[in-house]
Amino acid sequence: MLHTLAIILLNISLLTGDSSIACGRMSVEVRNMTQNRKIAAYKASEPVTPASVTKLLTTAAALNELGSDFQFETTLAYTGDISDSTLWGDLYIIGDVDPTLGNLKNGDPFLEDWLSQLHELGIYHIEGSIMADMSKLSDEGYNPRWKPEDSGNHYAPGIYGINYRSNILHIYLQTGAVGQPARVLYTTPNNVKIQCRVTAGKSNRDLAYVSGRPLVYVRDMRGEIPAERDTFCVKGDLPNPGLQLAQDLEQTIKAAGGRVSGVPGYIMKQGMDRDRLKLICTHYSLPLRDILRDTNFDSNNMYAEGTARYLASRHHRQATAAQGAQHVFNYWRNQLMPMTRCALYDGCGLATDNQLTAHMVVRLLEHMYTSRYHEDWFRSLPVSGESGTLTHFLEDTPLAGRVHAKSGTLTGAKSYAGYIEQPNGDIWTFAVLISDTKASNRDLQKAIEQYLLSICI
């Protein structure tokens, strides 16, 4: 027993021996799940900011509540009557929070399908407007617990009842000599006003940040981008994705020779009375198993946050970000997870107030390993040295290809949690959560790699 304890303390020193790491908070637990035996623990019940490891709670809750075959729906419907190739009324796009609608990775050209459906009904022209019903969620857009410097950037977009094109705005700029102001060339879409305070810098990195208010077509930019570039793209968030979808559908109709008399609009506070609507068609997302895989592989904040708010929307009208986080928290508390000292303020991990313990995360991992959705859950996690955000984690080591886990990164914080496949067939669960340090993320990753290697090899 003393020998085992000495080994554990020696291994932990790989994490605590660096003063820049030791000054922060740390929570560690490793268990042999197959043998129901603890391998190592260090302050396993200490609350730590988990960064994107938070996504484990959201994606697992969604999988258990909705099922792996679940698909988000976006509905096209109308009011009024159809005659003489014309809809004498309004066309409605009714959102259901689908975070993948129209994105490049796993969306599809559904606008052409919608056009075909309209033509089949005899609708070529609209004497009315195209309206986007975004009332499924509140109009707050950004999670109020996110840092202001994050909100409005492409990795922290507003989340709405309709999400479209990953809610991303592309801003194209031109730069000259170092220190000179950058010039905005154009945006995609092209109806957003950019207030630019970006300058040309020496670095080849994108050091520009975008901010703005939800639903307002003005975005502020600051920071630096590389000098002497004819074209350089910075991504921010799309101010009003529902309205943008309505405008794009209008352009699709007009490009096919049709006309739309009214101006596209959106509904936020009061949803359309569904009894008045006549269904045209429903667009379905990919199955949830595929969406959650992208969420965890790419650490997609929008997918995770949108999923948490969708879960809350099934119980709350115009669900808020706080209700989404609370729903996920309550789900795991109801599953008898050890949530004492834990706190959740978003579904993705950008909120620095989130607090999880290694003990709680390991319990969740073991719970999901015996879930009816075990296979889809396991496949949703990146593999060390091979895929997703773990492509370079434990790369070219004996643990490459043997760790299925979620990573999390914030300034001064690095976390990993998942499963380790042992040569004898045993499965270990682990969570190493570190935050509030002065260490670089690279040094934190290296320390965690050395620690896992020391206890496994």
C-alpha cells in the first residue's frame, strides 16, 4: 500500500512540481472501470473550471434525452391562399434551434429543395413577406456569462431559434505596412456595417476580434492581422441568422424568376399561431449522433450551446442560456451524479464560472459507458494522436490511439477527460482538470501527457 501511494505521489508531482501549474487549481481522478478500482486521485472533489470538458455533460445529456436518431426540424409553412401561381399571404420559416442548418460541413442545399416544394404547390410568386419565426429561444443571443471579448467572435456566436450558416460572418480586409490601418473590402453576407480599428501587425496570426449586439447589423473590430495582405478573412458572428435565411430564400425565389412583394422579416417575441399555418415541408438535420460527434471532435461551441438551449426549450417558452445550463445541470443531478460544489453556466465551456470536479466527470464517463447509446457516445470522442482536438495529444507515444477523450482549453486552463484502453482489455476512466494557472497551454498539455504516460506505462 505504501509503495502504491508513493508511486501515485510521484506521478502527481509531474503536475504539481511546476510552480506555474501548482499555483492554480487541480482535480484528478483515474479509475479502472473494468475492475471497479481507483488507480489515482488528487483533490478529486475540488471544483475546477473545466473549459470544453463541459461539452461532455451537454452531449451526454442530449444523447440520453433525445436518442441518437433524433433530428432537428425546420418547418416551411404559409398563410393565405394560392392562385395564379401566387401565394396571397406570407411564407414562414419556423425554427427549432437546429445548429447545423445551412452550414458547409453537414448542411445541404435545402433552399433549392424548398423552391421545388413551393413550385409543386404552384407558388412562384409571393404577394406578402417571408418571415423567420425565431421565437423558440429568447432574443439574448450571447450567453451573459461569456466574456465580452469572446461574444461576437466566430467561436462564440449568438444562438437563436433559427441558426444558419454556423451563424458566421466573413469579413474581408486588406493590409499594407505594419502599423497601418486595415481596410474593409467587403463582408459575406454584405449587409453588415463594420467599424474597423484593426491594424497591420508583424505576426502571421489572426489577432483580430469582433464584437457587437445581437440582431444589430453593426460589428466592431479591433486588434491586428498580418501586414501586406491583398485579402485576409476575419470571422465574426452573423447578427441575425433567421433574417439572413429569409433574405436568402427570397433571393432564391427571385433568381428562379419569381417575385416577392414584401420585405423579409423575423419574429422574436411572439411566435406565429401554428393553427393558422399550412405546412409545406420540414427540413431535417443529420441524426444527433453525427452532430454530437462534430461537437466533441471539433469542440464546437455553437453546437453545444445550441443543444443545451434546445433541451431547455422543450420545457420553457423562449428558453434562455441560463435555462439551458440549468437543464443540463439538473439532468445529471437527477442521475445521482455527485454535483456538490459543481456549477454550470453554459453548455459549451466558455463560461469561466463553470465548476466541475474530476470525481463527477469520471462518474459521468462510467455512466455513459453503460448507456444504451454507448457506441455512439464512444465514437463521439476524439482519439489521441489521430483525430479532432486530440490529433497532437499523446502523438507518437505508447498511448496514441488508445485514449478517447474530450479536451478543454482556456487561458491558464487545460483539461482532458475520457477513456484509456489498456493492453489487457481493461478500460480506465480519467479526468485531469487544471485551471487558474500561470502556465502556457502547451506546458499544461505536456505535463498532463507525462502524467498519463507515467501511470499507464
